[in-house]
Amino acid sequence: MKYILISDVHANDVALDAVTRYVEDIFGNQHQFRYLFLGDLVGYGTMLGALNCIRWLRSHANVDWLPGNHDEWLISQADSSFQGSAILSLLVQRAYLLHTDHKDDFLWFEQQVKSAIEKRSALKFHKDGLVLHPTHGSVVEGGERNGYLYPWKPSLIKWDLLRLRPKYPNEAVCLLYGHTHYPLLACLQGDNLVYASIQYGKAIQICDGMVAINPGSVGQPRDGDPRSSFAILDTKSRTVTFHRVEYDVEAMATQLEADGNHNSHFHPLSWEERDAVLAELKRRGKEVDPRKVYDELIARIRAGNKDSNLSLYQGVYRKVEWGMEVITN
């Protein structure tokens, strides 16, 4: 079976459409593959992007998926640890999705997220003698949507793999996760976590033991490369192939600029809805300037990161012409 591993779309419908076209050009027939989506369909992107991404998920029968922390927040609005910028984008997306013309899509997504969270770790696969264990964040209880397995913290990745080992003592296991927005391929050899270089478009043989794979982010990469990132896992050949896809970043930037233009008469939300968003941010102690937030989001997608963590990632992987090369000590 061929699984298209995607994660962290974050309401970037322009990037998601580009990846979809790329995948369909490779395979043609949708019966030849399934998408395995590792969460965070919404947040950070645009209002229209959130709607279009939900409709993408709703219209594709060949998708297995689990929600991320942004998907959960859109439904519950309960996590107080979110930054003001994240809450702003989610509040405006929620307000837009609750409009009469979009509400059916919102209610469908709400039911899907709630159902997936209730099932918890029900999404597991045994294919061609390989166990696929997907999560958004971590397999540690309570960290399913919030645990960060950063590449520069190998002990956390190793701990997750060791937690899975007793469940599958005699099987080859792939831990598939997102949330960090950084692509990664690592294998547990004995008690050592060994990273592998990533050559885009080239099938990489995975080890027979325990493997960790993060396909990177479709909608908001943070590894210094603005192109969408995803991977194809072939369970029959036991290979994973990482891909980068260019998309119209400036088209997405234009949409973000319109969403951030909070005083525009062409803004998708009414004045009352905009005031309600700002009042809710104030109530939560998360007051932010919408224009500054969206300017930052635009800068982030253009650069493929506006995060200080990039330097930490570059201590693990070096960007080269053909992909990401592991830095060995």
C-alpha cells in the first residue's frame, strides 16, 4: 500500500491543492494510494482556506486522518496555552465557518474531530508486515496533539519509540507524526536513534526495527524551505520518499493580507464579528494587532520559517541541493 503522508496544512488551501495535483499526476488512479493525514487542517491560514481545506477532507474518500491541536481548538476553544496569533486566526476562521453558507461544513468537521478524539489511538494499521502508528504530537498519554518531538531532541523521539516497543515486540514499526513542521527520518538501532539524510524524490529503505517519520508541513514549512513538504510511504517495498512541491506563495500571501486588513469593508466578517473576536482575545489576555499577526504569517510562508528554532534544526540537518543531509558529529 502507498500512503501519502501529509501534515500541518493550516488552512493553506493553495498549498494543499498543489500537493493534491502533484500526487494525482504521480498515481493517476486514486485507488492506488491513500492519504494519511496527521492533523492540523486549520489555523494560521485564511478563513476561505479553512473552509476549502475542510471541503477537501470531506470530498476525499481515500483519506485516513486524526486531528491536531489546532483542529481541536477550533471545536472546543479550550486550550489556554495557545499564543494570541494562533487564537486570532482560529477565532476568525470559526466565525467565518459559522456563517449560514458554511455551517454545514463546520458541523461536519466538528463531528469528525470529536469522534476521532473519543476514539483516541484507534487509528493504527498493519500493512505488509509493517505496523503504522500515526499521531499528531506524541504517543505519550496526553501528548497526542500537544507533544513536540523536535528533531534536535532525540531523547524524546527515542522515548516514544521505546514506549511502542512492548506493544509490538516482534514487528517493524513506523511512528508517523507531525506537529513540529520539520521533516525527519530516524531509526532506533539498539538503544541509539540514528538519523537518515533525505534526498527529495528518492525512495529510502527503512530499517526493519522502529522508525520515526515526520513528513514536514504542507501549509507552513519551518525548515527554511517554503515549498510544501510531504512523503510517500510504500509498505510493500518498505521505502519512504520525501517530496517538495512549489505552490503560489504570493497568492496565499494576498489572501492572508486581506484577512489581516481588519478595517477593510471587504473583510469576510461583519464589524460585529470582528469586534467579538477582539473582545474574546482581550478576555483571554491575548490581545494582538491583526495586521501585525498576518504580516508575520506572510513573512513566515515566504521564508519557510520565521522561528528561532530553525537554527536548532540546522544542527541536525544541513540544507543541500538535493535535500537535507544529516550532520554527523
